[in-house]
Amino acid sequence: MKEYLAYLFVGCTFIILLTACNSVETTTDTHQFYPSSKPCTRWWWFATEIKEVDIKHQLDWAKKNNFGGVEIAWVYPLYRYQSMYARKYNRHYPKDSTAQKWLSPEWAEKVAYTKSYADSIGLACDFTFGSAWPVAGSNIGKEHTSRIYGDSSFRQLLTFAWTWPDTQMVINHLDSNAFYKFAEPVGNALKDALKGSKSAFFTDSWEIKLNFTNKIWTEGFEDAFKKKFDYDIIPYMEQGLDSFPDVRYDYMMLLDEYVTNGFYKPYVKKCRELGAWSRVQCLAAPTDVMSTYALVDIPETEAMLNNPNYSRIVSSAAALASKPLVSSETFTCMYGFPATYLRKEQTADLKMVADALFAHGVNQHFYHGMPYNPKGVDSIDFFATTYFGPGGSLEAELPAFNAYMEKVSGIMQRGKTYSDVAVYIPYEDGVMQGAYPPERRRVWVWGEYEMRYIYPPKETEGYHPLWINRKFLEEAEYTSGELNVGDASFSSLYIDVKYMDKRALERVLALAKKGLPICLKKSPAQPGKVKSDSFELMLKELTALDNVSENFSRTVAHNPLISGERLPDYWCKVDEKGNHYLFLAQLPAKDLKYPVYSGQSFMDQIDTVELDFFVNGFHFKKALEFRPYQSLMLKIGHRGKVELMDINYRPKDPVVRPKEKQRMYF
């Protein structure tokens, strides 16, 4: 069907063709990490005897159901959580001593077979680097374990690894020697598995005991601190950093350096030495996390234990660091923790969550996930998951749902992320604020520095805002009226923070002097114990410039990419020809919060939204119809041609279950 719409260009009206495209073009992106844009799934291998017949059976099942690959994650023997399984699922798992020994030649042989067979049927195969999470090893001695200040006996144990009942020791993430000690036997055991197609090594979010974030310590830290900041931190550690925000800021700045150099940089280096990519969740690491995400090959976000809005931080870092792929650990405990409505999940709810992630820049998914089940068995579960596997409520819809995920991911992998307004991320604010209020904390959530709940300012929403931090500002150059860094080019910088590091302010002032338009909503204070006399002078100089204003409309001389009273969450990519691809998420996907309730996605009528678009110099208005469960994908050509791309997929109507039956367990 063809329709005609009126467009305005420089005050002149002309007619342009709007076509409905019934087929989606294949991606032309050359940065393909995986055989396809199909979703992959985490695959939990419990510590039991792994057999080739079972490996083949389950990989064939994944292929049949339209998955693109797996990520093997090695975890505990099933009897480890016997009481929980018996209480929650009425299941009993006898003690099992048949598992191949961790990292043994027999174990390595089965892993290598898995990779080889996956290659033979066109599936990707990634590996968690180590067993379970956080990073821990059986070969880690006392000198290489995690530490906190004031308790020399503290060690964090990993009790749900493959080796249980033998516990592993969590490494000291501040010491690269600890990482290399851990990594050597794991890397050696996986060398044969890394033959064939290239794999990625995955490491999960920071799950060092978060209530000890203000106490993380390592040998020599106090000397390095005194050298860097010229005062002694020990008296403040004795009293507790919660009472001294400025000292905590200095502590976190040094901790950032230690964790970056002690863990993340060695991790990336080791992956490359082994011929693998690094796929990493930096979430909750005590670092300036955008800079940390910039180090890895494939930055990864996570939802729903984490809200989808966090993904904008990850995708912003990816754009600024020229990383083409943004992956997600998707559907983690979507309805609550642990495993609420396990095997009763509803595809319409999954689609709503996935669409929210697409609208924050995700373009590759790893489902969470699929448990290892021997051939003829479909009753084994992982306790903290959405169930993807034989016999679950999703199985009948999986091939079609995965086809939808492949289609949208493929489009979102094209070209580069559209950029216009850069928003300074409030990292310094988070460090200064300390712990979240009790209602925002969870077992895995502690501090404001994690930036889990931040959103770009409302007035920037239509300008496709991306976050930017100090590191990227220091790398950016302002030339020809644009702020350029990585794959991004910005027209202006938006700053609305309580605190700003002196180094960031120096760079902002330098860019402003070159002509960068800056919206400065208020004057930030300097964090850290030792203040600089030049900070206030730089602020006065900055605010006196004509191109700096607290009025956002004065710093943007053009219309937003998209505007309207009911703006959906959206994401835009631009290919090398100047074609814009706008993904507009279904309205129930906007501002999702953990947990979703079962049936939250239910829609029974069309919702129409009137939006204005300003793309490639063209302006057009459109009343867009969002049919139940449908998101939209517009392709807008460099000459103004508009196509409504076919990404239609209609899941079954969900059953809306009582909210009070869904709880978050801690």
C-alpha cells in the first residue's frame, strides 16, 4: 500500500512517498561478532557428568528454535540448593559425584566438543571466564583474595561454583597478579575450545559484597593515596567514609584506578592473548563506569534485575568508544527474584522488556537463560532465571519470537548511533551521595555511584541524548561546529550536576572557549577534600561566555529529532548512506521498573500517538498507530523517503495475574 504525506523543507511544502516495506533488508554492518543477529542464550552447565549426546541434543534444540548461539556458564551441582529446590519446586536432586573435575582434561574435552559441534551447525559459543560469579578461583591463595579495610580475616567465598563443596576464593580485583593467577589455568583449559570460530569470554557484573564498597582495600593503598592526595586516609577509614563524602570521593577516584588497572585492563588483555573477545558487564564496579565499558570489545548491560534505563549508559559508552555491538543479559528474573513464575513466563511480557532495551541502544541479546538438561529430561531449572528450554511455557512461541529479535537486532546493528546532545553523567554526584536510600537498595544494589536510576533531562528527550563523562570529554575535539568523540558528533553539551571534577571543568571550559554551546543549569561544586582556588575562577569564566547558558533553548539552534506530547522510548541508528532507522518502542515499554508483573504488557486496543520528526533537513508529522504489543521501525532515507519497516510480531495475549503474588526476594 502506498500513501502520500506532506513534508515541509525550509518553509516549502512538497510531497514525498511513504511506502510500507514488507521485507527487512539484511544488515550491511561489517562488524559481525556472531554468525547472525539471532539471540543467544546463557546455558548453565551444572556440575554433573557432561555427555556429548546431551550436548548435541540441546544445541540441536537451540538451533531448531531459532537461537544464534549459547554462552556456557559453569555452576554448582544441583544438590547444592536441595532445600530450596525441594521447598519451591518440590524437586529432589540426589548427590552426584559424576561431574568431570573442574578444568581437567576430561572437562576440557567436552567443552571443546561443544564448541566444535556448535560451529558445525552455525551457532556461536561463548564462555563465562571461570565458574559462576564474581571471579574466583580454586588456585587463589590468601595473598590474592578480596580484602576490606580493618578485617585481615575477611575473604569472600564463592559457594556456588562447579567445585562445590570445595569453595573458591574471590580474587583481589585491585591486583593484576591475582587476576593472572586465576586466569592461567582457566585459559589453558579452554585453549582447544577456542579453536574454530572466534568466541567471547564473558564476565558478569561487579558482585563483590556491595556493603563493603567503602572498605575495599589492598596492600599499599594507603601509601598510594597519600602520594596522590597529600593526606592520610587511615583516620577516615577508621571512622567510616560514610561521614566524609569528600574523602570518599578521593578514595573512589583511587579505587577506580586500582580496579581498572588491576582487573578490567588485564581481563581485556588476557582475552586478546587467548584469541577471544571480551564481553563484559561493568555494572556496579567502583569505577567511572563509562570509561570502564570503553575498554572492552562488547559492552553488556542487564535487565530486568536492572531497569532498562541503565542500558543508555552502556550504549552511550559504546558509541563514544566506537564499539558497534551492545549486548544484554536479558530477562533476568523478570517477574522477581528468585524465579517468580518460572516456566509460566509470557512472551508478550518478554517482548515488552526486549523493546525497552532496543529503545536504549541494545542490539544483541543473551537470554537468561537455558539450563543443561540431559536428553529425555526437561525438568532441571536454574533458580534465578526466565526459563528458555524444552517444556517451558515459551517453547511454542520461541521460533517466531526469536525471529522478531533477530530482525530488530539486525537493523539496530547497522551504521552508527545517532547523536545530537551530550549530557554530562552525574557520576561525581553519585560518589558524593554515597549509599542509596533503603527503598532503592537490593542485595546487589548499594550506592548512588552505580547510577542505576538516572535518566537524561526531560527537555533533552527528543534530541536523542547520550551520556558523556570526563574521560570522553578529554578525548573529544570541537571542530567545524561539532563535538566529536568516537562514533558520535554532538551539537551541544548539557550539564545539570551538583558536583564536577576539576579535570572535567577544565576540559569543559576549554571546549566552551572554542565555541561549544553549553547548557549549564547550575554551578557545580568541586568534590574531594582538597579544594582548588582555581575552580571558582574557572566557573566564573565559563558562565561569562556567550555560548554558555542555563536556558537549553539558547544552546540548541535546531529542532529535536522527534517531539510530541507522548514520546515513546526510541533509538536511532544512521548508516553510511545517511539513512536513519528509528525504533519506536511500544508504549507499555516506557520507563519499565523491576519487577514487571505477569501480564503487564496486556493491550486490547490501538494507541495513536502524534509525533513530529526532523530528519535529514525534512520535517514531517505523523499519527502513528501502535497496535497491541507492536513497536515500530521507520527508515528515513537521506532524501526524505520514509518506509515503515515490517517488524510485526504478535505474541499471544498474556494472562494478567494478581500483582500481590509477585514479590522480590532478598
